[in-house]
Amino acid sequence: MSPQEQQLELFEELSQDEGFEVEFKSARGGLPGSLWETYSAFANTNGGTIWLGVAQKDGIPQVQGIEAPDKLRSQLWDQLHNRGKVSRNLLQESDIAVLPLENMPGWYLIRMRVPRATRRERPVYIGPSPFAGTYRRNHEGDYLCTEDEVRRMFADQSDEPADSRILEGFKLEDLHAESIQQYRNRFASLRPTHPWLQEDDRGLLEQLGGLRRDRSSGREGITVAGLLMFGREQAIRDPAAVPGFQLDYREHFTDDASVRWTDRLTLDGTWEGNLFQFYQRAIVKLSSGSGVRQPFQVDAEGYRRSTTPVHEALQEALVNALIHADYSGQGGIVIERYVDHIDFSNPGTLLLSREQLLQGSISECRNKSLQRMFQMLGVGDKAGSGIAKIRQSWAAQHWRSPRLRETLRPDRVVLELPMISMLPPEAIQALQRRFGQDVQSLLTPEQIQVLVSAAQDGTITNQSLQDILTLHPRDITFLLKGLVQNGYLVADGARRGMKYTLGGADPATSRYPDTALSFPDIALSSPDISPSSPDSGPGSAGAAGAVDLARMHEQQAPAAVRVRATRRANPNLVRTAILELCSNRYQGLNDLAAALDRKAETLRDQYVAPMVREGLLESLHPNTPNHPQQAYIKRATKAGDA
């Protein structure tokens, strides 16, 4: 292997950015001019990493290095703080790192990590004008935004919600009185003693944010939220209101290509087309049929109540699309329902990053008055846990995880809810035929899920797996590399374009590449466990079907038996049991949890992590605490140790 190839291999290990947005810049002649276009594009999209000192030829990175990195780094900071160059500096000191090239003494790389800008920070632009210097990122690279795209970014900056705007010339007569009455009845059935119910229609609208008085100008009138929720369709579509307003629910329950849909709910003049009427009709259609085993219950007032996690998730998904939509955007609200999945699509971009949305607890809503209106009906969570609640509901059904994605030009957010088992029997059987009957006992649940996804989808990527797994993208990178090295997956492409398909190698020949390559003596360190033992790999609690873990732990760790026998074991006894279990071989958290009959998260937080810090345990992957194959072994006692 040439020095360049060796350095490229090192660079691959350093970056771990597969699945992230990555850009390589040569920097041979100083800071490249295109650097700031990419900085703007990353900031206005999903963030990313820029590597200086790396050229790219035919899609392959070529490490060139930088001879004077400190000078270049200083120039970076100078230009980041120059408002004539770039509108905003998003970087902290740790975001720009100088990394030495071991095989090229005196040469370096600069890694520049650009975070996604918040809605209040966008647009991030270069030069004096946002309309001439704002960029975004798609799969083809950086592109200059249109003036309309830039205006939408400025609109999202505002602390005044988009739906609070007072509409000039619109009156109460533009609202559908029957919709207001139906809403009042539904509100009353849920909260019969709520004081807002004592108000007349005008007062109720004021409380909900459907009618507002501007204190600075004295103007008063119907708001965008009031018109959208309760308005007459003709008034909503008025050029002075929401001319691009569109609502569409479509069912596709046939394979006949000549049938565009088997059922459709759209603005066709047969019902008053506002959000409240659409919600009432769409939720009924979503409540039954393919994939939904149990219909909604009906209360004494005749209103439907969700009865299962699936129904709650469908309500949240529908309301999320309605309250987060950018109604000035293109395409309207579209719900596409198929036999095996449902897509909820709305115009606009995400106001939070996907990571923040999946974590929950942070709430950002484009239409806060609409959000309040639905909250009064018991839906539309304000705590930022809507997506997390949907994911939990889907996990309870053992369905594949919901997928949230953004599309650009036009800007849309799509939430896909698959109604497909994560581990369907036929897929497991196919894996067993391909890799052997014991494949489930040899791999972790996450690894099996990756293989099932590859089998069902044909190809997978790091990005697609981020929608399915709860692992960090870098941990997914490690997981994929392990499966490739084992022969379970075949990689094709480079970096951002890397795709994976099912392999077909015999898994018995090389199961745990990280262990075998990095720690060649581990498998032979215990005379009681052969290298080919099904549970000899880290984190392999799933091997219990092939080897009786409980019996093995009874023989090797008497303290474990005592811990399993009681719900409240003495902490010192638990620590002793962990040290016994890890005395002569690496153990994953799932192994320890199975042996001690405890939750893996509890063991990690209360015992394993502190014992690693105290030097009692060593990690198999010390530089990657969240590695999917992380495991622990008792630290060897050296002469002179206390």
C-alpha cells in the first residue's frame, strides 16, 4: 500500500462522515473561493463537514495536505468575522480542527464542521446581498437560492407566527358558522367546564387566535389561522388570503395501474373546504381500513376518541402536517395512503433539525394559533414530542420506524409511516437461507434490522438507516463497516454516494471484524470459550438461543446468580458481578443485562460507565463510547497497582 493509500485509509477513519454532507477542497492556492458557497449551503440546509487539503477526482478523495495550516486557519476566522464576506459566523473554536498527516510529515488537513443554522439565523449568505448570495445544498451540490426561497427564510425568522397576520377586508361573514359550532361542541365534550366556552363566537375566536387586534395600529380582524380553520373555501382561496390553498387525501388500495386512487377527499365543492372540516373527514378515513385493526371509539357526544397508540399517532401526524405547513408554499397538504404505508406531506421546511425533532422536548411551530386550536381538541402536542410519540407508537406495533424527510424545490416536509413489520418472518427466513439458520443469534437486533432493510429495499444508505435506527450516524457507519467486513453487506460507491446491498459470505468465517482485527488475542484469552462460540462477539445477547447464557454465568459468576435473585441488590454486589462476568472476556451491555436480569440502560449509567471512569473496566472501543458493538472487560491488574 502506497503512502497516499495509507493516508487515505487514515483519513477515512478520521472523518467517519459517511451519511453526512461532506465537501473536499484542495486549498493548494489558499482558501478556495467556493468554500463560502458551501458554507452558506451547509448552514441553510442540514449542516456538513468541509475538508481543506483534500482534492476530489472522479469522485475519489485525494489527500494533498496543507503546509501552513495556522495561516490558513487564521484566514478562516478573519473571513468568518468579516460581514462583507459572510453574513454570520456559526462556528465555535472546536469546529475548526488542524489534523496532522502521519505519513506526510509537516503536512496537515483542516476539518471545518458547519452546523445547520437555526430559523432565526437563516439565511446565511455571502457578500452584501442575501438575494444574490444565499445557497442551499442538494444531492448535486450547492445551488443559488431564488428570491422567493430567501423571502421564506426571512419569514421563518419572525417571532410573529405566520398564521397571526390580520387579513384586511375579511369579516366574520367569511367564516363558516357551522364549523365554529361543531368545533365548540367538540371542545365542550372534551373540556365541558372550560371558561372560553362562555364566550360568544367572537370571544371564542379571540381566545383561540382566530381574531386579533393589533395594539400598535389598532387594526382588528380575522387572522390567517381563523380563516384557515373555520373559513369558507372561497374566502380562503382569495388572492389576499391563501390563494394556493389545497387539501388532498388519497387512498391507493389497488395494484391496477389504470386506477389513480380508490378513494379521495379534496376541495371539490361538496363540503366547506377549511382545515377543521378536512380534519374531521380525514381522521375518519384514517381510522379504519388497511393496517388499522381497531376503529375509533365513539363517545356519548358522537365524537371519535383514539383507542390505540396507532390512532394517537395518526392524529398527531395529521395535525402536525396542518399546523407546521407553510401555506404560502406550493402543493398544499397531501396525504397518500397505501396498503403498507401512509405519507403526510406539507409545504415548507423544518424549523428544527431532524435530530432535534426526533429527540423531542423542543417545540417550534410555524402556525401557533392553529396549534392552539387543535390542542383544545386534545391533539397537536406543544412539548415538541409529537414525532417522538409517533415513533414510540410505531415501535409498539413492531413496524418499521417512521421516516421524516425534506425535499427542496418545492420545499416540502414528508412524514412516511410504514405499516410493515421490522422483522417479518419471510425476511428472517430469507436471511437464514442466505447466511445460515443461526444468523439471528450471531448478530445484534440492529444488525438484523439493517439486513432486513437491505433485503426489502434492495439498497440502503447511512442516511436511510438514520430514519430507521436510533443510533448516531457515526455509529451507523461503524455498524455498516462491520457488516461489510463480515460479508453480510456489499458496499458500492464512495462517501455520500455509498450504497449497500446484501452480501452472501459465510458468516461463520468472520463474524466480528472489529474484534478479530483490532484485538486478535481476545477470542483466545479464555480457554472455556472457543473462537467460534455463537456468543463470543460483543453485545451478542441474542445468542441465548444457541448457548445457555444463564447456565454459563452461574458457572463463571456466582455473584450474578445472587443479583438475579433479587430486585434490589446491593450496588457493591452488582459491581462485583459485573467484574466477574467481564473477568476473562469482553461483555456487551446486552450480555450483562441478560446475565443480571437488569435493564441495559440502568447498568450502563449506574455501573458500567462509572467503572470505566474508575479504571475497573476497559472498553473495546474507547474512542467511540456509543459504538454498536461496544463491550467491556475487567482491567488487567498490573504490578504495583493497589
